[in-house]
Amino acid sequence: MAHTKVAARDWTRRRTAKRDRLEKVRPFVSGRVLDAGRMRAALEALLRPGDRVALEGDNQKQADFLAEALAGCDPKAVHDLHLLISSISLREHLDMFERGVARRLDFAYAGPQSVRMAQLLADGTVEVGAIHTYVELYARMFIDLIPNVALLCAEQADRDGNLFTGPSTEDTPTIAEAVAFSDGVTVVQVNEIVDKVPRVDIPGDWVDLIVQSPRPFALEPLFTRDPRHIGQVEILMAMMTLRGIYERHGVTTLNHGIGYDTAAIELLLPTYGEELGLRGKICRHWALNPHPTLIPAIESGWVESVHCFGGEPGTERYVAARPDVFFTGRDGSLRSNRVLCQLAGQYAVDLFIGSSLQIDGSANSSTVTEGRLSGFGGAPNMGHDSHGRRHPTPAWLSLLTGQAPALRGRKLVVQITQTFRSGGAPAFVETLDAVPVGKDARMPIPPIMIYGDDVSHVVTEEGVAYLYKASALAERREAVAAVAGATSIGREIDERRVEELRRDGLVALPADLKVDVRKAKRSLLAARSVEDLVAWSGGLYDPPAQFRTW
């Protein structure tokens, strides 16, 4: 059989393109070190119109010097970039689109820039590929969103490009790997160039260019909550959560979202939890940043291990002094990794608990509201029942589902919120704002953060709804309504039906859980101020300036 002759194919085009890029940037480089004063010109030489660029805008740390240089590039030289940013946090991240330097965007979270992001999307200035979860975005960097260039940040580098990421590694190794092994170019801003790094977190073989930034990279204390702002309602909800969920299901592995609701739970462990005799029975292993409000629980023997998505400014000395609890290197600094911790939160923990801006009658929730395109971050990764899980635990098996012989357990996914949020906005609504927002933005599906059928429990100041017990969607909606208070959703149900749901175990009010509402006072918190957290830490916690009142 005759074979058609195929023209010889060049299998090294990406490698050749990388050599060409590095050759173009050679006038700005000494060894691997870029001239910080000529950073914009270097990027103009390095980049090509339409490039896919992974810019490290993480949950907390930002390659801000590189972002500023990129935003200042001449749009005639650098334009129509496709940016991959996990967290849109800086003004410069969106300046690039207004100036024409970038056109298309794939991201996960835009909290600090959510209002401006929504406006630029409505104006057609930004073309959004998708709103991802963190793991989803990074996974695509290895499949169909392989970057041409990565702009990253680290604490230190030596002149061979070996990187020390310090206590807040976050996403850097994952992005570096996606680029380094696909013949892309990796550029890293560092706080300091040294002769020898304390430990090699990313090998120099993965790094092409380094630049010493004129200032340390931006790092936000995203997970710090001042106990002064925790009130009686948060404390009541925390008490009900401990009794009605953690104790009832024997939750030992878990993740907490960001907020005062979950901070209250952490601060009740050494007091109310101790009173209930739960130490050693719940809350032993965590996928969690080093929350300062977890310090009292660590110090009083509740916490056995914590693996972190990222670091938290001010906790460095404390973490270094507790290596039995945190994952640390020989140098004492934290080793965080957002992707691995997200996977731990997806597969290895029994419970995720977090809040949302809006929840509908079926327990669907979203942080995308009218005029705000916040995105999701990692909540959908941890806030769903992973059907790939196979290892059993008592908590997982307590929500046994399916029909024999194909039985399986279920992850506890908890939404905790007050029925009305700040400003009197109802947390429970008939239709999520995400639905019309998605329609107006011509998204194929609405940007829902956590789907209602994944939610197992809802906690409000009214009580706990055990949604996993509902036999049908209508009964599920009734259980949500029973704890939705005076919102439009809550007004859908009458008192008689609430009593029936209580009798059948689908809803529990404080009295049903033997929670004394009179005890829900700030005196129950293990720490009532940042100063108290410092005292619990033995002076090892160094709060950022904005949290100091002394």
C-alpha cells in the first residue's frame, strides 16, 4: 500500500521561539539578572502580541513590580495579551485592558477589583474566557491554556536563578512548572538577590530571568480577623455549628472559609468546645492558612496539623516555633502550596464551611452580585462533594447516600450566614444576581459559586437546616426557608411546617441542639482582641500595623 509522503515537521518551534525571545532581551540582562530600571523595555522586547501571560496575582501575594511594568508597556509594541491571573487584586491588573496591552482574561477571583471588573466587562473592554476555581485555572495551564510567559514573585534568588519563596509560596511552583517545561519564559521579581538562598523552593533550571524589585512584593493579610468585630450573633451561630454539625458528625478534618462566622468557631474551641468535652474528637486536622484566630486552639491542644494555601503576614515567627503543627522547612519558614492545599480541601477533608453574599431557595450561592464580579476563588473546589473520593471516615459515612451495593459517603458542605447582611441586604433571595449578570455578559451558564445540591447544611442565627436529609427538592427548599428568617424566602413557610421539619430532624433550632442562647456572649471567646491573640502566642505573633491598636 502506497504511503503519502509527509513534509518534514519542525518539532522544536516553541524551543526556538524561546531562544529568540531571550536573545531579544539580552541587552537588558547581566547573566540572568534583569535591569530593574529598564523593566518596561525588557518586557516589550520579550513579549509578542497575543501572548498568553501568567501573571502572579495570587490570593495574597502579588508580582506588583512586574504588573506595573507590564501595564506601562507601549500598546503599539505589546497588545492583545491573554492574561491568566488567579486573583485580580491590583489597579494595574485592569489598567492593562484599558490601555490595550491586554484583551482576554481567564481568572478565579476579583474581590478587590470586583466593581471595576464588572464595569469593564459591561463596556466590552475585557473579554472573559471563564471564571475558574483556583485549581481549575492552574490545571488548564497544563492543558489548553499553556502560557508563553510567566511573571512571578519570590522572596530571594541566587544568581543561578534558584528561588526561595519563603513563608508564602502559594501558586509560584505550579505556574513555574507549567511554563518551564513547555519552553515558555519564566521571569521572577524577587525582594533580594543573595549568594545562597536558605532553601531551594524552585530550582534555577525552571527560571530564566530574575529582577530585584525596588520594593518588597505586595502581601495582603487576607485571613486576619480582629476578634473585636465578632458579635453575639456570630457566637450563637458558632455554638450551633459546634453542637449541631461538628459534634453530631464527628468532624476531624476540615477547612474554614474567610470571615467572622468561622473565626468565632475557632475562638470557641478552647472554651465552649472544652465545656462540651470535644477536644480530641473534632477539629484535629486542617486545610487552612495560619489564621491568627486559630492560635488559642493550637495552644490549648486542639489542633494536630495545619496545611496552608499561603502564608499570613505576622505569623512567621509563630509558625516557625510550631513545626509539629505546620509544614515548615529546615530554615523554619512555612511551606505553603495553594494547589496541593486546594486538593487537600477537595479530597482529604470531611467538611468545608463558608459564607456567601447570596443564597437562593434551593441553596445555590454566589459572590457575583449586581455590579460586582467577584469570582469564586477556591470555594467551589472545597465546597462540593467530590465523587472521586474513596477513603471512608465516620463523618463522611454519616451522610451515607446511594443504593446498595453502590453506597458512598458524602462530604459536609456548610453555608453559614446571617439572614441579613451589612446594610440590611437579605442573604436569601428568590433569584441570585448571578443569573442576570451571567445573561448580560453572555455567559453560557450563570456564575454560581456553590451549587445547592452540594450543600449539606445551612446555618443562620435561626438554626441549622439538614439539607442532606431532604427527600425531594420541595422539602429541601422548605428546610432552607425554615432558617431564612424574615427574608422573602423565609416568609414562604409557616410555623406549623417548621415544627414538622423540626420533628423530622430536617431543621434544628437552638433549643433542639441544647444551645443556651443566653451564653452567646463575647465573654465566651478565647480571645476578644488582637492583643489577646498576641498573648496566646507568647509574643510570637506580630500583627500587621492595621490590626494594632497599641
